[in-house]
Amino acid sequence: MLIHILYKEKSVSGGGNQFLKALKKELIGRNAYADNIEQADAVLFNSHHDVLDVLKVKLKYPDKIFIQRLDGPSKLYNHLKDIRDDIAYAVNHYIADGTIFQSNWSKTMNYLYGLNDGKYSSTIINAPDVDIFNRLGKKSLNKGKKVHIVATSWSSNLKKGFITYQWLDNNLDFNKYGMLFIGNSPIKFKNIKMMNPLSSEELAKEIKLQDIFLTASQSDPCSNSLIEALHCGLPAIGLNDGGHPEIIGSSGAVFNNPEEIPLLLKKVEDQYNELSSGISLPNMNVVSSKYLEFIKTIYDDYLKRSYKPKNLNIFKYVVLLAKIYYIKLKSNLV
């Protein structure tokens, strides 16, 4: 069974882009990837991205299995008028034979916000490129010396945790702690050191020089930056929201208010070796196996004629295009 990922990669971008690049690399290494869609048995597409291309390919290859990797809901992360969820749900209804969620929180919230429950679905956490994000070269915690905290974000959306980081910038004891933010920030910090976005290789090297990862992003279904840091061996402290509690598990702590962070930092520092050695997230080899197993379940049912892929005929194609146009029109994006 060969899979094609229908997604326009970017050289440097957010978590979804980085995960799909790593997944493609792993599938190629396992001889399970088709560069040519015509040779693929199944097509994986990402949420609301490149939907017009997805529609055209489905119309051309109606018998291929189509799998949607879904994130969000964007309405929670961004604002309630965000149309990306509406487009993703419409495409899911007409095209997706199976849906992959990145966290149980995301699965629950997407159903709550209007996604129809399909026949095939699975929750599979993300994983980074193991050749980049690993424990090789990670420094040890020097007890008694300044503890170094790191936070990262490609997006400058305030909900990525910047209000919490601003609170830390004003209240954290910087004689005891150092803090680094890597990425795009709408706020210029006074005490927190800032670095521009880095390539994956450079980012991994910088993360391994730090001690504790911190994320305060809201309604984040499966933070790639959090997963990357954990794979580098850093215990994490995260906002008790979105997929953070599922991902962090017993490898750190979660908070509800910024005022809790100083005590949690002390707790993580005291239990550092135990928390770091206890990180047990699945690597890309395991994650890619889960993708293949899930897709193969649908593909095998198709071969046994117990499942027929969704049929996007020209009528449904026009209806779906009209629906997407209407969604955009309501939001004044046409």
C-alpha cells in the first residue's frame, strides 16, 4: 500500500508543515510513499489546506482512499468566525474516508463544533524528525545554577501564550531563571531573551542548551513545539488546555494561572532527572506505523468490497465548491 501526501510543503513554517515533512521522510524510508498520485493507493490531506487541489484529485481518482488529518478547532484558537473549520468539515463530509485526530481533546471539540462522526477515525499524536529532535547533545541540569527555560512559537497569535510570557517577563526571578523565546512574538520582552525563528536543525540545537520547556498556548490540539522539546529530553510545563495535558502526562506539570508557574518550575527542578528520563512519547517510526495501520484498515475493507470510497461525482463537486464559496462569502473573503 502506497500513500501520497497532498500538501504543499514550506521550507520553514508551523507545526503541521514540520510534521508532514517528517512523516513523508519516514514513509519514503519504509517504501510506503508514492510521489505520483496515480500510483498511490491512499491520499492523505491536511485539514483545510489545498482543498481545491484535493477536490480535483478526488474527482480524477474516485476509487482512491482519502484520509484527512484534522487539527483545531480553529474557532477556539482564533475566533468563532474563523471559517477554516467549516471548510474542513465540509470536505471531510464529502471526501474523507477516514479522519486522523492529533489528540483526544481535538477529536471531542471538533465533534462539538460540527464535524460529522464518520465510519473510520483514529487519534494519533504527532512526532518530530528523530534525526533532528533527539537527546543527542542535550546538556544536563546544573543544580545550584541558573535554570534555563525556553518557549517557542512560529505564530504570533496572542493565544500562543504571549500574555503569560509577558507576565513572566515582569514577575519571574531572573536572578534564578533565564528564559528564551524563539519565534515570532507580538510583544517585545524586557527580560526574556528573544531569537528569530530558526530552522529545525538550529532549533533543536538551541532547545538542547535549555533545561525546561514552557508552553502557554491556548486551545492547541497537539503542539509540535512541545513534542519537539520533549523528544529532546526537556521536561515541560504547559497550560492546562488543549492537548497539552495528554502530551505532557507525567513528564512535567500543567498550570491554570501564570502565578502557579514559579512553584511548578521549582517542582520540575527538584524532580528533573526523574521527569526527563520518564519522557516516553512515540517516535516517528511508531507514529508512521499507526498511520499505515489505520489507513490499511480502510484499504483492506475496500479490497474486500465491504467499504466503497466516497464518490465525488461532478454534481457533488459543484455542490461542494458552492458550499466553500458560500462559507467564504459569509465571512467576506470572496
